[in-house]
Amino acid sequence: MITEKQRRNLLIKRIFRIPLDKFDELDAFVSKLENESGTKTRTLDYAGAWANIDDDIFNDLTENLIQKRQKNRSRIHE
């Protein structure tokens, strides 16, 4: 099994073999990966946000969600 450090070193070696004319493309790709990672982190910031919510309120929000959405949709189409 390859360790994280070994994998990073292999990637660095591969980057050194990439031609200079491909650096812009590589930079764009790495930036895209970093941005996707940031999105995941921002989403996980909300983890546990409802941990202390009252059980009755939580059940009302989850169990009655479909009915509330249908009621709101019917108001829009009237």
C-alpha cells in the first residue's frame, strides 16, 4: 500500500516531466480541484447545525415536507 507521502512525491516527479506549454492547463486543473474541495468544506461547516433542534420541530419539518411543498405549489398555480 502506498502512503500519502509517497503518492505526493510521485505526483511531484510527474509534474516535473510535464512540458512547460502544459502548465496553464495543469494550473487550471489544480485550481478546479482546490475549488471543489473548498465547496465540500463549506458544506460540511453546517454539519450538526440541527443537533439541538427540538424533536417536534424536526419531525414537523421532515414528515410534513411533501404536504407543505404540494400546498405551496397549488397556491402558485391558482
